[in-house]
Amino acid sequence: MSTSPVPCRDSIGDCQMKRIGFDNEKYLNQQKSMIMERVKLFNNKLYLEFGGKLMFDYHAARVLPGYDPNVKMRLLQKLSDNADIILCIYAGDIERKKVRADFGITYDADALKLIDDLKDWGISILAVVITRYENQPAASIFKNKLERQNIKVYTHRYTKGYPTDVDLVVSDEGYGANEYIETKSPLVVVTGPGPGSGKMATCLSQVYHDHKRNIQSGYAKFETFPIWNIPLKHPVNIAYEAATADIGDFNLIDPFHQEAYGSIAVNYNRDVDTFPVLRRILERIMGGKSMYKSPTDMGVNCAGFGIVDDEAVREAARQEAIRRYFRYSCEYAVGFASRETVQRVELLMDELAVKQEDRIVVAPARRAAVEAKEQGKGNEGIYCGAAIELKDGTIVTGKNSPLFHAATSVILNAIKKLAEIPDRIHLLSPQIIESIKSMKGDVLGAKSLSLNLEETLIALSIGAATNPTAHAAMEKLKELASCEMHMTHIPTPGDEAGLRKLGINLTTEPFFSTKSLFIA
């Protein structure tokens, strides 16, 4: 195992110290003010469709360096005295076990996690809405689970007549068929895990019921991306297209905004496409002309005003496009994504004039795999390499061996480097390694005896109890959070789980680390 320092350079993707490009406090103050002004416009009753991730918004944190992934929670805390929260989840996502990639958990599990996380922030969920519910078995089980924890659950069916028959949509058979959710606060935040969760339909259903009760409530939308007041082809907006390549979103100049005001604003295709119908629905509900002349008018996003270093966010966004390319390439390899999705990101990379190797950890990881192959000549097997960039810009590499997976090797090398432990000193005793290998092979019947990252971290923690060197290295694990890493092969479940828990930003090549179809 080895480390390989790489000098800093000035080209794309090289190991410069990350510059702060976003001011959270400036953003929070402006965002809170904007939302409360919109609440007042609707007689102190506003349903705010809260798009994007409410917590742990790592995409935003990557493309806007300095952005707090939980800044929206801080915003909700500032608004909590005046806000109720409704959580929406699409029944179809529950049924097909759609996964949130950054946590590796399903959307229904993410919804449960979000409820717990909100509690930790001192914020309670008013209700959960399962949208487009058709008695799907998994959705029904999810509903029962929540209700038995004393959480209010509502089910909304598909809205009859949507989107073409506005008369039917705005009737007791359309939005009126949905059960009304009693709310008390002036602001009602409607959120959900991922796109297509039914947030907008829930908002509009509530507005319909309110107006029947002579409550003159309104609707607005909060979306971080695309950022409306930066250029259409700004890398941050292009990175959003890369992030949503699987659902085919693309940005465009808002034609309604340009016609109404003669000024340029950026929006995305789904909002622009649905605006004429949405405006007609709002006008029908409210019995008059809508105050909104464009989809941009509906938004209350102030993220663009928080950018304080444009070049820093441009570079971060270019890196995000490369990350998305690797992610979708891997999803294509395992059958989750289409070839068209990968090709779409390739075109966006061309537009940004970046290539795979502009991610600084890619080339060292590939070289490590070549070294592994050269050292293992004459043996059958697949050779894997990994590279991680430490906070000071040093690149550390690792490769697979009969003892360790490549992910394991690179993490051990990295913490030895951080703890200034010579390469020749072992962190794990040979006896512990042999004992684990014996258990895996003789007791558990595993085909591969080399240690994955999760197994190694457990072994390291045991060794640290009696070995001061291992303890010193283990203390450095927390310094790997947010470091960039690349592997030449898709990680095994044990490697992936370990890297996720360490908070490492991982990309991988779309190749498997074994010839077996089943990977435990």
C-alpha cells in the first residue's frame, strides 16, 4: 500500500483549497424576508411547495461551496413559529422501492428519517399525505406504520381531469375529492422526498378547500435550482440539468416572464410547460385573474443572492457534472438508468468543456489499478484502484489485494498519511486479519476472503483498544469527511456503506469488482 502526493496545479479539477462561494447568513435573511412577504400577499395563508431536499442537500453543497446542506432546516427554524409542515410521498415510489442515492435508502425510509430529523430540530410534522394512492400493498403498509406511531396520514387519489379538464379538476370530483387537512399557521410548507411526490397537487387541493371556506389562501413555489437570476448557461444551472438527466429536465428562458416584464429569468421545462394550466386552475379557484404572470413569479428562491464568489461556484458545478456522469454510468451498468441519460450528461460535459480526467482523483485511481494488475500478473482476477484527495490536496492511492479491497487500502493509507504513520507499520495485526478471513471462509462460506471497508473499520476499532498506533490512525477517520474519492470499480455493499458513513464524495467507473453476478 502506498501514498502519492500530487503537487497542486491551476487547471480544472486540480487540488486547490476549496474557496467559499456562498454566504449562508446573507441567503437566510433574504430568503426569510421573501417568504414572509409572500405570506402577507395572500391574507396570511400561503401553501409553499418546497422543492428539492429539505435536509442533507449535498447537490447544493457541492455546486455552491460553503452552502450548508441543512440551511433549509435553519430557515424552517426561523419560520417555525408561523409554519405547519406537510410531507408528501408518491405511492408509486413506495411500491417500487425508489432509492435516494446519497443515503442508499428507499424514499419511504427517507420520509421516516426526515420525520425523525425534523424532531431533532424541534420541528413536528403536521401530517403525511400519500399521493396517487390506489391501495398499493406497500403504500398501505407504510400508512399503517405511520398511523400506529400516532402520525396523521391522508391519502389522495389521482386528480380527475388533470391537466386538460380544468372544470373537473377544480370541482368536488377533482381537488374536492381529497380530504381537507386542517392547518393553523399562516405558512404551510409542503415538502417530500424527491420530484413527483405530489406536492403541487396537495397545495392546490388545500387552496381549493380553503376558498370554499372563504379563506383567501395562495400558493407559491420554493426551488433552489435552476437559479433564476444567473445566466441560462451558467455551470450551476447546467449542473442541475446533469443532476436531473434521468427525468429529462432542461433549463430555458422563461418566455412568460420575458413577455410580461421584458427581462430574462431562467426556469425549467416542467414549470414552463405546466404554467398555463396552473394559472387557469388558480384563476378558477380564486375567481379572478392570478397575480402570477410567469412561473418565475411563483417562485420565492433567493439562492442566487447568496453567491459571493462566482468563479468558485462555476468550478464546483463543472466538477458536479463529471460526478453525475460517473453516477449515471454506474446506474446504467446495474440497469437503473438508460443509455440516453448517460449520453445527455456527456453532452452537458461537452458544453462545459470538461472530461472525466478533470476530476483529479480519476487518473491516480486508474494508475493504481494498472499497478495492481502488474503486481498480480499470472493470477486470475479483477484489479481495482482507488484514489482520495485529502484536505491539503495530497492524493493517496490504494489497490485491491488478497488481504483488502481497494476501498479498504486507500482509507488505511489515507489515515496513516494523516497520522504520519510510516507505510511499513501495520495498523491491523496479521492475527486479527487471519481470524476474520478464517471466519469468512470456514464459518460463513464466503467466496472472497479479502476485507471490505466495513469489516476493516470494525477490526481497526478493536485493535485501537490495545494499539496506540491504530488508535491514532482511527482518530483521523473523521478528517476524511467531504474528501473526493474515485474507484475504478463499483464498490461492494460493505465498501459503499463504509464510505457513505465516512461522508466521502465517491465516484466510480461502471465496472464490477468481481465476475460474480451476485455480490454480497
